[in-house]
Amino acid sequence: MKPVPDDVIAAYVENHTDPLSPLLEELIRETRLRTGRLHWSVGRAEGKLLQMLVGISGARRVVEIGTFTGFSALLMAEALPEDGRLVTCESEPSFAAIAQRFFDRSPHGRKIRLELGPALESLARMPDGAMDFVFIDADKTAYADYYEQALRILKAGGLVLADNVFWRGKIFKTPVTNKNAQAISAFNDMVAADRRVEKVMLAVRDGCYLIRKK
């Protein structure tokens, strides 16, 4: 039997995953038009996975490292309780501006605070053990630093989801030569050896690492 093409699998997954709200569908269109980088967004299946993880974990305080245009933040905010809060960090003003416009239009946008600037500076201001869930999806060369900050600010039992841990398949090359792939490969090995956490790697989209702080 021939391997099933990735695009066929992706389409099947999308067709068997809950639909998005009209606002999020509009955000997808605007992201494609304004940035030309829709592939940077997590997509419906991974976004709905994020949303479900936030919901079933009972998270009330969420941190997102890498807003882009706000798609994943809005999905997670939908799963938060009325008094839940999400801090999302973005360093690119043009992306942040798109995200904020859509946050302002969403009934869940009031749960979101967007911090513009280097994420590590925002994370450094957060107290130890105060957060329930952290989503990492930003500068790949800084993943190890984001991870250490995530463990510091998470409560015991809190979750991390790290995106792009396959880095477009480049981590599977021998040798790994791409700079981002090298950083991701080192991050993956670091997490695998870290006894402070439980972890499972998921072959969702470009690979996700689901991590639970002990």
C-alpha cells in the first residue's frame, strides 16, 4: 500500500474536526491577505486541540508566546471561564495590530491581554507558579529559554504545548543543518531528558510537544 499523501491526511483531519466561528474564518482570510504567511498560524485542527486542552485541563490563567495574528489566542480564550485570563506576547507590531482588532470584536477578547515586545521580558515579569497553561510558538532559537520560563511560571500539574517540534521535517535530516531545526532538535532532546516533567510528542501538523510539570 502506498503512503497516504500529507495533504490528503490534513484534509481528512480538517473535515472531521469542529468548524470555526465566522470571526475566526474571517481572521484566516485576513491573515492570508495581509501577511502572506497563513502557514504560520496553527490551523483548525491544532487550534481546536489547543482549545480542548485548555478546556479539559480547567485552565484559568494561560500564557501564549507568539501571538501572530491572534487565531490561537482567540481559540484558547473561547475555552476559558468568564473570569479566565490569557496573556499573549508578540514582538511584531503589524501582527499585533491585526490580532488586537479581532480581539476587540470577539466576545472573548476581554479575557486577552496582548503584550507587545520581547516575550522573555514579559515572562520575566510573571510570578512563579501562577499559570495553568503555556503555549510556545515563537522564535525557534529561543525555545529552550521560553521553556525554562514556562516551567517557572507554571503551577505543579500545569501544561506546556510547544509547536513546530518537527520544524518542517528538517529535524529528521542527517546532519541537521538548518539553524531553527538545530535549535528545535536540541529543545526536543532537552525535554525528553527532563525529569521535572511528563511529556508526549504528538504528530499533529508540524509536530507538538505536550508537557506536564510534575
